[in-house]
Amino acid sequence: MTEEDRPDPDALLQQVEQDELREKRGKLKIFFGASPGVGKTYAMLAAAHRLREQAVDVVCGIVETHGREETAKLLTGLECLPQSQISNGERTILEFDLEAALQRRPGILLVDELAHSNAPGSRHPKRWQDVEELLAAGINVYTTLNVQHLDSVSHIVASITEVQIRETVPDRLFDMADDVVLVDLPADELLQRLKEGKVYVPAQAARAIRNFFRKGNLLALRQLALRLTAERVDSQMRSYRSAEVGGAVWGASEALLVCVGPDNGTILVRAAARLAEALHAHWHAVYVETPALARLAENRRAGILKVLQFARDLGAHTAVLSGPEPAAAVHEYARTHNLNRVLLGRRQPRPWWRDIRHVSLARALDRIAPDLDLILIAPDAQGESTRSHGGVSAAERPPVAWRHYLWTLAICAAITGLASPLRNYFDLSNIVMLFLLGVVVVALRLGRGPAVLAAVVNVLAFDFFYVPPRFSFAVSDVQYLFTFSVMLGVGLVIGHLTANLRYQVKVATQRERRTHDLYSLSRDLSGALTVEQVVEIGLLYCKNSFRAGAVLLLLSPDEKLYPAEDGANGVAQYDIDVARWCLDHGEAAGIGTDTLPALPLLYLPLKAPMRTRGVLVLALENPRLVLIPEQRRLLDTFTTQIAIALERQHFVAVAQDTLLAMEAERLRNSVLSALSHDLRTPLTTLIGASDLLKLQFGKESAELSKQLAAIAQQARRIAKMVDDMLEMARLQSGKIKLRKDWQSIEELVGSALHAVDQEQLAQHPLDIDLPADLPLVQADAELLERVFINLLDNALKYTVPGTRLGMSARVATKAVQISVWDAGPGLPPGREAMLFDKFARGHAESTIPGVGLGLAICRSIVEAHGGSIRADNRPQGGAVFTFTLPLQPAPQVEPEVDDDNHHGKP
């Protein structure tokens, strides 16, 4: 394999992550049709019945029959979820119950009419957003969709049918579907179904045939649906060839830039989305705000921001650029982001003199950027603009600031009065400078329009009051006409340049403020030493930068959200359920988002690299701020910085706790080791002395013999505890070296049975189940025997005499699995894993002697051998401890050789 053919590791890792994410998501199947009435819902229900016959758990989330009897009959026999009731004050609307579907979690859920708009008050404004949440939860969904509801072609359908399409679905949902079934019906058959009343009631059918359901429209829609389906199949074929067959991968070297404006946008965005999909390219959408566009009405600017949000929903990177020349700003952005194709809207025809005054963006880009490919998109036949996204007509203008014009007249009058006493000391050519200075002041303080008025008024005032003959607009010398023309021209140019400078200063100030706020937040968070300081700093900057009340909800140890600070902090009562949804899904909710946009608050997840750390709740004074891409990116950056700071504090606390635990463990091991060594010698002496006394005086007195035996027994028990503590300290020190050799499980079990208390063992029935062909294991015989002894001692201590005990072994996958069980009272539920901790007891109030180190020693020894150990309750009663040891290739045993034959003797 050459260097060029070697796959990119990053690309492979990204592909693996995408595959894992795809496995977790539910599967989406779309029944796709050219128009209503072709049988999409019928086909979906028929497929549901076939699946139900195969014992698949199919549930109807919502199915719209529209009064069609043949469709309604197919609902018989299918489980249907009850619909939620949403009241708007006047009437109650039945909608799909998303929460009930998430709780039911069927194998396949039927959700009809993907493009449906939910009633106000629903969790999501659109049903396709409900479907996205269902898929993210791992629920498979069957749904239906008409071609006119696809975002990228809805304007084409509108131009064909002359009907505005208001309910649309992003193309990415269609593209990400695991399966698309085209439900096709010829136009003549569909018209016949309409006439028979199988699609709409007769009155509606007659009206539909005259409008939307004209044969020409149906043929065009059918062609469009077939083309989109064919393009999808072709894309799947290319993807399969690249991934499975090894064909050349289509690199995403193409990059698109679409420029939106106040009178175009949705058409360009849809065209760019389809072109980017066809080219497998990434794309950007930008809006250039010039000084002239900055004076647009607020609702028109909001419409433009909604177009950018629309582009972002379709997968674009968006930005708002600022500058006096749109072409220069677009060229710089394209060069910076390596974008080689620019999509522009073709301007509507207009008088030639307007083209002289205003050069189109396409012509300007063609002149300054010959390296860019320019693509012009024809304007919509119905004149669609940002009005479809909340804007208004282009004729609307912001309200005129009459106060600025009155101030302009006052300034001009003041300059005229101020120049009067100077007439006797300066020439008129010098006094002209004073009038030009007034134009500059007006342009700088009041804007472009007042500057134009100041230039005209000052010329007239200069002529009337100072040019002979005075107090008349008559001119005695023709050269003054030239002076007036130059004065007016210079005044207008100066006013224009000063207004542009004023706008650029405003833009630069906003950029500087965003940069300063982000730098200051990062600096202060880097110096925060506690969670309380992080919360205080984060809330302070959110309030100051976005003019919003803020509440920070953090996670408690039991994974519940709680406010990090007492008090509302300018936030109305927030909904903890919405915050929990935001935390669980890692997505924003509330105003300006696709989830519960009717809410007055904005909920943002604090997503850190390891996990989501909480939720930031904002009450914005100006909700439009979240629509501006730069402001939204700044807000997202704020939340990320706060989340990273919280995560840093979390890991600092974890590190400190770990360090304290390690130090405490080290100190405890040192104490145990020293104490054990100090106890071992006297215990050995005590055991020996008691045995000696028993031999000498035990025959003389039975009571004395019994007492001496009790002393020896308790001394041996304490000695075993000391040995356990020494063994645990030795294992914890990490200095233990395994002396591995090939060992027989049968021999180790036999040694362990002889080492335990024979008197206790004799009181229990014992079952040994060791297969004859059990392979040898590589292990330290002394340590592994200790595991068997500890497990047997544990069973003997916690069961009454007569309780059956057992040991078994079997070969599992690449390992030997060994079990020690009993038929006793079993283990405390939920504490099985905790039993292997040091000094852990099954019952805290247990009176059975011991310090709780036996099972901890077992775990350390087994893990040192590369195995694992666990504890469980047996179904038939009692406890079972199971550990595994890895199997190694068995050693080769050479066959025995006959010495006589070897030496050649007969």
C-alpha cells in the first residue's frame, strides 16, 4: 500500500464515531409521494400490519385518515397512543403525544404527516422535530411526506402550482432517512380517486381539481418526486461503492458561499442546500450589512436574521459581515474560508440610470474577484423574499428621525449666526470652511440624511447671507456658482465619508466589546478556585454582555438539577422539566430555538468535553440578540467556557480526594504492617504455650484442656487476621512478584480443603464438580490456594452447620471459570460489588468475627493473575463467588522414549 492509498486515521475514527451514533439512533422510514391522495398513509399502515404479523411491536403515534374509510379500516388491530390535548383558550386541539411515545418505546412508531405544524404550546413547533427526538431516543419511526414539503423544492412547487407552501421539512431529514419508499400513482388515477371522493369530500375535491390538482401540476410533481428519489438511490450507490467496494471517495473539495439580502434569501438558501448536497460540499451563508442596510426597519432586519437561521438549520455556516462595500466583504470572506463558488440572486430588471448609480453585487464581484465562480439564481416568480420568514415589503422604511433633522437646521442656523461677526475679518473663502465643518459635525453625530440636509442648507445660507448681493439668492458674479457647486459636492462627499466612518466605528466597537468580554471571561474563569467563583463570574458576564437575567443550574451528586445561587437573579420562574430535557439531550430550548420557542426563557446546556455539567437559563431583554450569528456564537462560547471551568473544578476536587485517599491508604498500610509484625511474635508464642500446656496438664483436668483449646483457637484466629493484614499490605504495595507455573486446579482445591478448619468442614455436605479434562493454568500456587481458602472460610463462617457447600469449574472462552457456592442465606441485595472492598462486611451489624479483608485479598490475587471475580445470589438460594483465570497455550509434553530402543538393543 502506498502512502497515498493509506486511509486517513482521523477520517476512519470519524467514520467509526458516526457508525456508533447511527447504531444508537432509531431508524427512519419515509413513505414519499408526489401529492396528497397517492396512498402514503395506506401503504404505511399496510406495512405496519405485515410487521405485526411477524410479532414486531408496532404502535400508531398519530395517523391522519382525513375521513378515508379504506385508510381508517387499517387502524383496526393496531395499538394507538392517546393524543395530547392542548388548549389555546378558545378550543382544545388534539396533537401527537411525544412524551407518551417516549415512555412507551415501541419497536416501530407510526407518525403520519411529517411536515405538520404543532399547536402552540407543544414541545416542538414542527412534527419533524418530534421525530428527531424520537430517533435520538433510539425509537424506529415510519412517517409520510409529500414532495412539496421539502425545503429545497417548496419554492419550485409554489411556482408550479401557484400555491404557497408554508409547512416544510429540512432536506437533511430526507437525506438521513434509512429508507425511502416512493408511493406512486399516475395522474389520471389520482384525479379519478378525487372524483370518487376517496381523497377529499366532494365539495373540496371539485375545488382541488380546479386549483392544486390540475393534471399539469400532478405530472410536474410526479416528475419531481421521481427525480429526488432517483438522486437518493444514486447517492446511496456511490456511498456503497466508496465504503464497501473500494471505489474512489468523492472528496469534498468544493465549497459554496451564498449571499442573502433584504429582498432575497430563501430561494438562494434552498438552491445552495441542494447544490451542496449534489457536490458533497460544505457551504456558508452570509449577509453583508452596509451603512444603508443598517437603517432598515427592525422587522426587516429580523427577517434577514431568520433567513440565516433557516440556512443554519439546513447545515450552513452563517455570518453577518459589515462594511461599506459588499463585494469587498464577500471576497475577503470567501478568500479567508477557501470558498470557490458564490451564489447570488439575479436582480430584477430596473431602469438603466439606477444601474449607473448602484452596481450590482455580481458585477462588482466579477470585477474584483475573477478567481471566484459566480452562480446567479433567478428571482422567484412570486416575488418571495424575506417576507416569508417574518420580514415586510421592501417599500417599508424605518421611521424618520425628525428630531435629527430639526437639530440639523438648528446647527446650520448657529453656524450662520456665528459666521456673521467673522465676515469683517475673513474672506468668504475662509468662511466657507466653517459651513463645511458644520456638515462634518452633523454627519458624525446625526448620520447621512441630516448631513445631506446640512450641505444643502449651508450652501443656501452662505449664498443668502454672505454672497453679494446679500439677503438674496441672486448672484452678482458667475464664479460663485462654481463655488456653490464645489461647496455642495464637497459637503455631500464629506457627509457620506463621515457617516461611513461613524458606522464602521460602531461595528468596530461591537467587535471590540465581544472580544473584550470573551477575553475577560476566559481570564477570570482561569483564576477561579471554587465552583462558587465560577458561577459568580459566569452569571456576571452573561448579565452584562447580553443584558439578561441568568440562573445557573448545576448537577447534585444524585444527578438532580439545583440553582447554584439563591434568588431569581432577574429570571422568572423557570421550568425544571425543560432544563432537564436540555441537560439530557444536550440541546438548547426556549426562545429562539426549535424546542418550545414560545417560552420566554432560553435554556442552554453547559457542554464540557467529558459531559454536560448543567444548564444556563437566560431571560433576555432583547430576544433578537440570539438570532444574530455573532452574538449566538459568543453566547455558545460563554457556555462552553463556563462548562470547562466547572469541569476543571470537578476534576480538581476528584484529584484532591484521590490524593487524600491515597495518603490515607498509605498511612493505613504502614500502620497495619507495623502492627501486624508487632503482633505476630507474641501470637506465635501464645499459640505454642497453649499447645504445650494442653499437652502437659490437659489430661489432669477436662475443663483446663477445654480452656487451653479455646485460647489456642482464638490465638490462631487473631493470627489469621494478622496474616490477612500483612498479605493485604504486601499486595497493595505492588512489590509482589508472581511465581507462575503450570498448576492443576484439582491439586489446588485439595490443598485448600486440607488447610481450612477440618472440624467446621466436616459439618457441611460438600459437592465437588471438577471435569477430568480441566486444563492446567499458569498461576502462583501459594496465592491461588489462598483464594480457595478464603472463599471456603467465608462460606463456613456465614452458613450454619449442615448447609451444603460446593465447588465447580468449567472452561469458558479463553478462560477457566471457577465457582465456590453455598446454600446459605445469600448476600445483601445491591452490596455484591462492595463486598470486595477492604474492611467491608456483608452486614454492618454482623457478630461473626473478622475484619473484612478476605475477599479483598481474593480480588487482588485474581486481578494480579489477569482475571476477574464477582459475587452473586444463586436463584435457588445462597451465594456464589465466581472468578476467572486466563488460559494460556498448554505446554508441549514430549512422548516417552524407550531407553532400550534408543540405544539400539534388541
